[in-house]
Amino acid sequence: MRQFEHLHPAEAAVAAAFSTPRRVAMAGVVGMIVAGWAALVVMAAAGGVIGTGFAALGPGMAVFDRLADWTGFEQIVFPVVAASGLFAVLAAVCAVDPAAWTLPQAGIHFAMWVAMALAMMLPTAAPMLRTYAEIADTAASRGMVVVSPLVLAAGYLTVWIGFAAGATGLQWAMGQAGVLSSSLAPVTAGIGIALLAMAGVYQFLPLKAACLIKCANPFPYLFANWSERRAGIFRLGLHQGLFCLGCCWAMMLVMFAVGVMNIVWVAALAAVMTVEKLVGRPWFSRLIGAGFLAWAAAIAVLWPMPG
């Protein structure tokens, strides 16, 4: 605390709390994750409370309809949110067939996918951010120039913002193809089965295993490409983001099968992808893949639907 003696005690406490790269990274990343989840919850609530009910958002969301009935949530909250106009606007936008999107509506759905990237993918970046922060703490203690871990996170998120743009375009294309009746609904059963099967098969491929190794054990890559320049660290984040994209893109597309505003499955898939990177073993990835394949087979056999 001696370097902060010239500050007011409260200011010194804040400065000390954020004096190391690890603390800066933790505070920044947690803040972005919370912001992503807050945006998703608002959008999901808009679709459930003022839309056609939570069950329409996909499997598992019906529990919120029962919760709303039990707590009287709608009777208490509906007048407030209706008066504010916020939920009503979001619900009206999200209920539109993607084929009929206007540019502002497409922008809101792009923001939704960005929020999903913050909520789902930043937690999976924990091994990368922790490793970078540990290297940076050591470098800082030796008097070396250290770039903020938030620059690394910015490079990483740039890749997932690009994915968000692609997913928004795919959502629009599905609307054009008639396999997605509204922005919040799951795709038709046939496309859902295909997405689940694709995610399952990908878990067994060499490319998946190679990307997972880079994500689960980022130290060799970060150490070998260490830089004292912001541009260099930003590029490191881009590269790690691409490894992460190669690891997780198929599981992210499963959201189309369960409903893109299904926060139950947002949380479940985020947990699965985070644990997969922490475990970092091919057998765990294959176990997940087998689960997706079994899920696809169960839908095809037990609940066959046209489309």
C-alpha cells in the first residue's frame, strides 16, 4: 500500500484492489458477464411476460410460467413493464419472423447474440485469462511493461462479436427458409435434429481436440508469443478467440435447436463448455458428443415431427 500513501484512504483501497493484472481481469470480466446476463434476462422476460409465455421460448422454460403463476409475478410486474414500454418493444421485435426483420430489428438480435457471447463464452475463457494474469503478475513484479488483460479479452471478444454477426445472419436465413417461425422459437424438428447431430459428431473430430488443447492449456502459446505492446496482446486475444471458436461453435449453434432466448440452456451450455475447458480431456468432449447424438436420436425416434 506504500505506493498509494498519497491518496485518500478510500482511493488507496480501490487502487490497491486493482493494482495487479489478475484483479483487473477478474473485475472486468465479471462485469461483462453480468452485463451479458442482464441483457439476456431482460429479453427473455420480454418474450415470456408480454409475449406468448415462457414455454414458447424452448424446452425447460415452462418452469418460469409456473413460477410466474405461483408468485403472481405477471400481475405485479406486468403493469410496471407495460407502462415503461421497454419489454413491450423488445417482445414486439423478438416475436417477428426473422424473414421480415427491419434493420433496427436485426440490430437488436445482433445485440442479443453479443450478450450471449458475453454470458456464455467469457466464463469459458477463464483458463486463458488466469494464465495471462499469472504471467503478467510475474512480469510486473520484475519491472517489465505489462499490457492489461482486458486488451487480451477485447481481442478474444472481437472473434465472438464476429460470430454474433454470423449467427444473426444465419437466423435471418433460417427465417427466409421457413424453418424458424419467430425470432425466439426453436427451429423445426428436422433442423434441430441436424444441429444436435452435427454438434455431437464435431466433438469426436481432430480439429475439436486440437482447439480444446489450446483453450485448456494456453500457457505455451501465451508465453511463446508474449508481447509488451497492446497490438501484440490484442492479436494474442484474437488467436485465442479463434481457438475457442473452433472449440465451441457447434455447441453455440445448438441454441437454435432449443430457442435462442432459452436462458435455461444458455446457462447449461455455458457450464458444459466451461467444464470442458477446465477438464481439457478428449474423453470428456466425446462424452458430451455422445450426449448430443443420443439427444438427436431421441427426438427423431420418440417425437418425430414434420419439417
